[in-house]
Amino acid sequence: MKVTKVTRAAAPVIGQVKDDIDRVFDRFFQAPLFGETYLPAFPFEQMPTMGGEWTPMLDLTETDKDYVVRCEVPGIHKENLDINLTGNVLRITGHKEAVQEGKGETYLYREREVGKFVRTLKFPVPVEEGKIEAAYQDGILTVHVPKAATAVAKKILIK
């Protein structure tokens, strides 16, 4: 096996090419073809890599009362995470800082992701804006998004 030295310029280029290829596949398989009227199947994620340099892994589960989003963001301080809700669109953003090389060290290979990320989820039903709870423990950001109470159908008498 031959070990070769990776130059500082080559490593970011390879990572950027991988991100570009991932972005093309994400757009093809997840982007709506005709705008928001014809959204793809649930969980309606909208181009997760747009606006970010990397994409953390995410799980989305549903109960009768809420949605639970678990986002894997190890090594990120909770001060560097931001969660916003606009209507029924949840946006999680964050920033992971690069670890500095030790004195006399040169990277041969670097896999850890650094930089900013953006994850956006659109829920199929209205959600309770004021009741969202988020917790960060052991590198996992957990967000509970309660569903809004559904209106009960009322039969209207025709006169």
C-alpha cells in the first residue's frame, strides 16, 4: 500500500466535488417539479445542502401529537446552533469550527466536516409555533414539534 501526501489545495477540491455531486442527486430526487403545490413524499425536505457546506444526518419520527427531529451534530457547541420556524417550515442551521493542526503536523487525510450547515423540513400539517422544545445532549439535537389541533368537521345544514 502506498501512502501519498495530500496537499492542502487538493483536499478541499475533492470535498467540494463530492458535495456538488450530492447536491445534484438531492435536487433530482427531492426537489418539487412544479413548486410547492406538488411536493414530494413526506418528509418534504427542501434541498438540504443549499446554503450549507455539509449536511448532518437527520431522523424524523411522528407520533399522534408531534414530530420529533433528531439531528446528529457532534462537536458543535449549542451556541452555534439555530432553529427557526416559519409557518410549517423548520430550519436548523449551525456552524462547526475546524480543529487546528498541532505544531509540526500536516494532514494526510481529513474526513471531519467543518463549516456551516442548513437543514430544512416542511411539515404536511400546521404545527404549534409556541410549543416547540429543543434539547442538545451527547451530540444529538432533538426538536419536538407539536402538531396543531385539527379542526373538527362540522356538518352544515343546507336550507
